[in-house]
Amino acid sequence: MMHGIRVIVELGPKGKKAVATAWDWPGLSRGAKTEEGALERLSEYVPRYLGVAERAGMAGEFDGVASLDVVERYPGVGSTDFWGISFAFSDIDRQELSRDDLERQLSLVQACWSYFDDVRARVSSELRKGPRGGGRDRDHIVRHTIVAERDWAKKLGLRAPEDAGFSEVEIAAHRDAYLAAIRIFHAEGKAARTWPLTFLIRHTAYHTMDHAWEMEDKDLTGS
């Protein structure tokens, strides 16, 4: 059945950037200089996101997308204009989320992590240099992504050991603890400090996918 994707649009306070986010599909979010540009970029990434939906067992639900349906426009903050990334909370982010809906979103976060892991396992260790990201290579991107998540985990009362590394076991342990803490906070009706849990979830998923796609786009394998 053909259907649309619910999209929220965050508008920078100075009108320099806009961000379009598929709220029901964590990780699918793109920014541009205008709302029209952000929606166009989001549409371009819909086919790339299918790999996430497949990993979550939701390919049938995601397939057949016919439109992007803007359901909310809301003001962003200075960082929205500077980075072109969502940094503000929409009204939908503040709505109560059922346990089933929470589990659906967490399944998609896990799928984003799986996609990220598959990408880092197959791309070249050295990535194509360019202005985006300052020319970081694969391992630098992986470490940056995990360190950022460990920092956000503090909002859930989690603190990584001082000597925390980046082995498969350590990354898996971090992710398990992250999901468990989100479930506990949700059951207790608590936010992640100032962040609604749904914003933490979509921000985590966005960051994961943004860097997964960055590695794909800069891969030198076969060059």
C-alpha cells in the first residue's frame, strides 16, 4: 500500500538552514539551506535508508513510500543554522510514547548500528579526503561516533570507564547498556536530563547514519 512519511521540519532562527526529519524512521534526517532543499535531500536518502528498514524487519512497512508529509514546522536554535542538523525538540518529541512504539524505535536504532557496523567492516581504512569532516579516515569516524554516544549516555546516568576502548565487545556492551537505560527511563517517565527520550533516540540514529553514509561516500575500495 502506498503511503507517506511523517516529516518534521526544523527551521534555523536566522533562516540559514532547515532540517527535515522522518520522525517515525530514526536516522533518516537531512539538512539544507531551505526547507525545500532539506525535503529534496531527505527524499534522495529514502532509498538508502531501506537497508535500515530491512535490518529491522520493517522493509514491507517502509517500501511503497509515496510522499513526504510535513506534519510540523518548529523553530530551531543557533546550532541548527550553523550545522544544518536538528538540535531542537518538536512537539511530537514531547508526546508520550507507548512501550510498543518505543520498542519499534529502538529496533530501528539497533538496525542503524548494524548498518554502521557493516559499512565500517567493508570500506577502506583510508577515506577520500575532502572538506566534509576535515578528511577523517574510517577509524577516526568510528571512534568519534562511539565517543559521542558515550557522552550522551551520561544523560541516562551511564559513564564509560576511563580506559574504555573500541573493541567489538566494548561497543556491544555500551549499546546494550544504552538501550537498557532508555527502557528504564521510559518506564519511569523520565527524560534524558533536558532531552526527551525520543530526541535522544533520533539524534543517536541520525549521527550513526550520517557517518555510515559518509564512510560509504568516501570509500576508496576498488579505486
